[in-house]
Amino acid sequence: MAASIFEQGLEKNPANYVPQTPLTFIERAALVYPEKAAVIHGPLRRSWAETYRRCRQLASALAARGVARFDTVAVMLPNTPPMVECHFAIPMLGAVLCSLNTRLDASAIAFMLEHGEAKAVIVDREFSVVMSAALKMLSEKGHRLPLVIDADDSQYSGPGERIGTIEYDDFVAQGSPEYEWQLPPDEWDSICLNYTSGTTGNPKGVVYSHRGAYVNAISNILEWDMPKHPTYLWTLPMFHCNGWCFPWTVAARAGINVCLRKVEAAAIFDAIRTHQVTHYCGAPIVHGLLINADANLKAGIGHKVNAMVAGAAPPAAMIEGMEKMGFDITHVYGLTETYGPAAVCVKHEAWQSESIGERARLNARQGVRYHLQQAISVRDPETLSAVPADGETMGEIMFRGNITMKGYLKNPKATQDAFAGGWFHSGDLAVMNPDGYVKIKDRSKDIIISGGENISSIEVEDVLYRHPAVLAAAVVAKPDPKWGETPCAFLEIKPGAAVTPADIVAHCKQYLAGFKVPRAVVFGELPKTSTGKIQKFELRKQAGSVSAIDV
């Protein structure tokens, strides 16, 4: 077949095709807004020109130590300026950034350093004990140890020693601010390596591309209608899905990164008030922390604040509490494998006239695809056929598009399984509503089968959150000799509230069929990940052994 006229003499060339990478965002911010603030950390202030210069210096210094394209550079850092810089500097020399979860133990860190073949490690002094133990494990196994660089933050005065050969700022100073970094030869080149939680077996290494990071960073802007020069508060850990790609999003808008070492209500409100913070992200626990904080901490905040929540649907109490503070909350959904959020519950103006309960129901849905994601669908995991959009038929949430990982590092079988049939399989069970909005019903492993009937733990949790005394709720299966499994509710109660298991059961009976009502209630603090997600696998262990209060 003869070539089309549109295929003749119209080939890609350097003038009309350039690989997409978020590195271009910081280059542009430094060129157009060199004096605009880029980073705030305690008394430290750095402009975009200064930040860009430091990123080039860090890239240069790493290159001088032999770090090259496709080498892994691991970092174990809180939300501090070095963490912002590493998101640009490490990819500038074609290397791959691996952000380590700062809450992990030494054995998990050792596994990640070994599996990811880290050539260098940048570690904050607060985490030196864990990192030292991890490096010792590698040494005992005969592995080559990476270059270790200490980040000694002036805002940290706690325990911990320097364990590396050089301090971070001294290392940066060795590099050239004129380092001529290059665009990746291919936008499919890897930019980041993120490890999943690994609740069963070793964690999997999720690999991101320059293209995916670029696309999701832009989608964040579009979903939030983010204006130029936003002030973004780092309440979300940057190690979690690379902060949902917001280090690159903030650079694209030439905004301000307000760094925060520790998530505390007083520090958050003070930062919002002092720096006129316009945007922040977090798990439900972060928003709940602010809503339930002392009223005195909230005083003096008169401007609009945009908040993004993921990890669990915002209950009515959260939506109402945020509105009272003047905060506008957006519900997003995604996974590590989708660069963080890849779906959003787009709000409509007509919803504002609805009752708070109805708004909560509408906002609790996971919603529709991100602007630059190709599709989100609910499909039968066996046949891959789309389920009817009836709000009843359950299937698995699947994604397709540019906001989907390259795959799992050194794990072709897991990658193949995840992408079976040309869709990324999330493992989340959901329904598709007639208006095209997806609503999660449960993780496949969290469905409770009681007497042959399926019970959605999320449905029960939604009801529990309606109780005024409940701060946090999680429902898991408890073994039962008669029914096989029954719902067991684990609850954190708001300070000063008084409630009994019988009260909880009576509340649930108002909204749920009898077989869905929890047969056991446990009060206490819920185990959570470093990003605030409730660890249901820990609760499942407890439900099988703890003397839960049967009601």
C-alpha cells in the first residue's frame, strides 16, 4: 500500500518533536520567574533561580561520583528542600529517583536498596539509625555499598548521627551550577522507582516514566484549576507516589513549596496563616486532624484553601467540617501504579443545593478519569467486559492510558498479570453509576462473605462515619463458626466523646440490613501507614485473635 501523503516528508525531527519530561518545568520557572519564591523551610527562602541552580549542582556532583543514566539514587528524606531538589536533580543526569518510605524498618530498606541497585543514598539525620542498620545488612550479604550523603537539616534537633562521607550542602557545593543537563533521549526512560507497601511478601518496585510524570503533573493543574504561583503546603509525604507528582506540578506553575517536616495541626495552621497557603493534599486522617483541632489554632485564616483527599471517601462530617473552615475539598483516587491520583470526583454546581448528606454521597464516589488519563472502567476481571452502568453490578476498576506505570521492576510475571487484557487491574471492586462516575465497593480481599452473602466493608464504614462520636472506622471480617465471617468494626472515637458498642450497633441498624451490622466492636487507635491509610491487614490479624466485644 502506498504511503499516505501525510507520511511523506513529515517525519519527526528535533524541531518538531521533543521528549516530554517534567524537568522542563523547573527550567521554565527559573527563566520566567527567577526571583519568585520556590522553597520555604523555616527561615530559609529560595527563589526558582536559586533552586534550579542547586539542582544543576547536585546533578553535576552526582555525575562526578560516577552516577549515570539508569543508575538508582535512593533518598530517605522528610518534606525538606533536598527532597524538592532531588525530584529534578537526579533525573537531570538520566538517573532514577527512589524515594524511600521514612517509616519502614531496616530490613525493608535493605531490600529496596538491594533490589533497586542503589548507587547512592541521601539520608536525613533523623533516619540514620535505620539506614545504618540497612547498610549493615547489605554489607553482611556481601553487597557493594552505595555512596552515602548526609542531609543535616537545620530545622531538626532530634537524635541521629551523620553516617555518610559528606554532608548534603557540601556535596551540592562541589557541583557546577552551569551543569548542562540533557533531556532524556526517550520520554519512556524511567524517572522514578516507588515501592508498594509489601503487606504480603516483598514490596514491588513500581517504575514511572518521564512521560507519565509530565502528564500527571499537568493533569493535577487541570483538575484543580490551579492558577499561577500557588502556595503549596507539603502535608503529603513526597516519598508517597512522588507526592502525587506535585513537586513537578508546583514547578510548572512556578508556585511555592512550603516544606513541613512533621504533620501537626498547629504547624499546619500556622503555615497556612503565615504563608497564605492555597493548596495541600493528604489522606483523610490529615483533614480529620485539622477539623478536630482546637478552634484557637484555626483563628486568622480568612482566605480560601484548596484541599485534595485520597485513600478513603470523605464522609459527611469531613465535608461539613472543611466547609466551616472555608476549605474546598476535592476527592481523587488512584494507586502507586497510576502515579497517585488518576481519577477525580468532579463536582457540579448543582450539588451545592443538595443536603450535606447527599453531597457527601455524591462526593464519596471515585469519579471519572483524570484529564490526561485515557480511561477508567469497571470490568469483569475474568471476561474483561464492561459491567452495566447501573450502580449495582460489581466489577474491578481498571485503568488505561499515560498515567499508568511502566511496570514492576524485575518482576515480569507481576507486570504481565497487572496489564492482562490491555488494562491495568487495580484490585478495587466497584460499580459504574449511570452518570459515568465510579464508586468503590471494596478491595477484592476486603469483601466479607457472611452466610454466602457479600458485605462491602466500605458500605458499613460509611455508616459508621455518620455517628457523631466516630473519628476513624475500619471494618474487616471476623471468623464466625456459624456464618463463616461477620463484620468486625474497629473504631477511633473523638476526644471527649462517650459511646458504647451497643450504641454503635443501634446506629448501624438504622441504615443497614441486619446481616451487615457489625457483630463485634473494638475501640482504640487504628494502625496506619505513614501516609495515614488504615492498615486493614493488621486489623484482620486482630479480628482473628483479639477478644472483640461481641454485641
